[in-house]
Amino acid sequence: MHITRLKLIQFRNYEQLDIPFYPGVNVLYGRNAQGKTNILEAIHICGSGKSFRVSSDSKTVMDGKEGAYLFAEYLEEEEERSIEVLLRRDRKKSLKIDGIPAKNMRELLGNLFVVIFSPEDMKMAKEAPALRRGFLDGEISKIRPSYVDALKNYAKIIAQKNAVLKKQSGRDIGGVLDAFDAQLAGYIRIILKNRHSYTEKLNRLVRETHRAISGGEEEISIEYKATIPEDAIPEALARCRQRELAEGGCTAGPHRDDLEIRLNGKDIRVFASQGQLRTLMLAVKTACLDILRESTGHTPVLLLDDVFSELDRTRKQNLLKTLEGIQTFITTADDADARLLSRARLFYVENGKVREMKKKTK
Ligand SMILES: Nc1ncnc2c1ncn2[C@@H]1O[C@H](COP(=O)(O)OP(=O)(O)OP(=O)(O)O)[C@@H](O)[C@H]1O
């Protein structure tokens, strides 16, 4: 699939924008703070309903305005499709898919597929496990929207169980905890099955892409570290009971799991350079794209925000080779990078305006 047109009204620093885009690589080029990333953000909102930079929609509405409008037109095979998003400061956002109002955000998933790489993603590899779990859950939800329900229900029961454990004060709460555990077991099974199978695919594909980008110099491995084994969930929950009572909270389960990422056998969190982290995250994102393509039959749109800094020339060129056949949006402030992308369409971004540079770069 590929985006053919993007319209924005009062979104970030865009008073009004109406611009065509092309299959292949679209480069958004310009000085800092001109609105390049804002375009990626708008496309991401049309695909996923969410910004990748802020949790509150109202921050993306132009300062001093009450609402913003986003419209993305795209081709899925030969079919023309569209997504419209209306953001308002004081109300929930509303959506239209192919001109028809959507009831909720879940309806949006499974239409315009996007995968984003932004500098923020580097945190995923290095910082708290919650970021890695969030990443896994986000990617799985794109393929299987019903997974979101299992996650929500699991989190709700964990919160209730935690509240009971916290307030126990010597009461016999064994029966209540048994009832919670019986409900939890079903959701844990769904979550673990999906996370294990996604991680296995991710590991296989990341290894291939990572070798291609790094020139085969480095070996990566990704493994899901579960606190509860998938094949003995009720038994594991029962074994946790004493510790849960002593600590006054749930001590194991998918909300405590992690992804372990190793580079040449060493833990990435304590060892990798910035360039190695960036290469790893690019490989992860391209693998996510391949998984989405494999599972849905559609090639997602790839958004690469400022990917080139910290990559040497060989890695940049290797990365570009892996993007064949994928509509990709790349932001860069460096005109040398823009020149490297000889077959790309170039757009000059300045102060909330976008101008297509008709002549292809050399
Ligand atoms: N809600 C808003 N209303 C108006 N302008 C905004 C809003 N949010 C951000 N901006 C403006 O958008 C610009 C930043 O845009 P963006 O983040 O896309 O920069 P960029 O071109 O990607 O820069 P860099 O190369 O530094 O990453 C800034 O000028 C900022 O003031």
C-alpha cells in the first residue's frame, strides 16, 4: 500500500497542507524545527490513531486553535482508500474510514498499516522492560486487533487482584485470589502465545536484516523472557501465592516479562554503541514491517525519522537496499543524505510549508 495524498488543517505548524506522495522513497528535507517530523506524526495518527511522540492529541492541534483535521488518501492494491481524523481539544477524536464514520479506535486498526522508526525507539532497547512489552503489544495488536481485549482484561484483573492483596490485613482471601487466578490464566495463555510466537518471528527476521545492514559483522538474538511458563500457568500462579501475600501485589505474569536482546552474545543494554543501537532498531522495525506484510498481505508504509545520523555510509547504503518496494518517508536535515537517495522524491520543508523539488537528486 502507499499514500498518494496528505491533507492537514491546523495540525502542529501546518495551517493548511495538501501534498501528493509517491510509491518508493519520499524524502522530507529541511532545517531543524520546520515540520518534517510533524508530517510523519500525521501519517502515523492516520494509521494507528495515535501520535508516536505525545500521549495527548490536543498537543498536536495548532497552538491557539480548537481542532485539527487530517486526511490520508492511499492505494491498497488498485483500490483507492482514505482515512480522516478530526482532533478536538476538549473532545474525543472522531474518524472516518473510506468516508464512513468509525465507531471506535479499534475499527481503525487493520486499514492503513504504518511502521515508524524514530530516535525515541532507541530507548526501547536500553531502558525499562515496560517499553519492550509495549512495543511487542503494539505490533501484535496491528496484526490481531482482538489481542487488545485480552491485554485490557488482563490489566483490569491484575489491578483488582493487587487492590485485594494490598488491603488483605490478615483476612482469609484465598478463595478470592483463586477466582482471580482462574480468570487470569485464560488471558495469560492468549498473551504468552502471541508474544512468544511474535518474538520467534522477530528473532528470525531481525537476524537476517541486521546482517544485511551491518554487512554481516554482528550477530543479534532476541528472546522472550517469561516469568510464567506457557505450559504450566495455573501451577505457576499457585506457586506465586505465598510471595504475593507477603509482598501485597502480583509478582509474576506478562506484566513482569521482558525481551532479552543480545549482540554478539552480550546484553545490548550494557554494551552497544549508539550506531549499533540504531542499526539494531532499524533491523527490528524492518522485521516488524515484514511480519505485518506476511500476516496481512499488505506492505505497510515505513516512516523513518532522522535515521541517518550515527550510521556510517556503508550502513546507510545497505539500509536503502532493504527498502525496495516499500513506500518510505525519510526525514533529514542533511543535504548529503538527501543526495544519497538518488531515486527518491524530494520535498523541501520550511516553516510549515512543503514544496516538492521536481528535479530528482543526483
Ligand atoms: N501544536 C503546535 N502548534 C504550532 N506549532 C507547533 C506545534 N507543535 C509543534 N510546533 C512547531 O513545529 C515545529 C517542529 O516541527 P518538527 O518536530 O516536525 O521539526 P523537524 O523539521 O522534524 O525538526 P528536526 O530536524 O529538528 O527534527 C516547531 O517549529 C514547533 O514550534
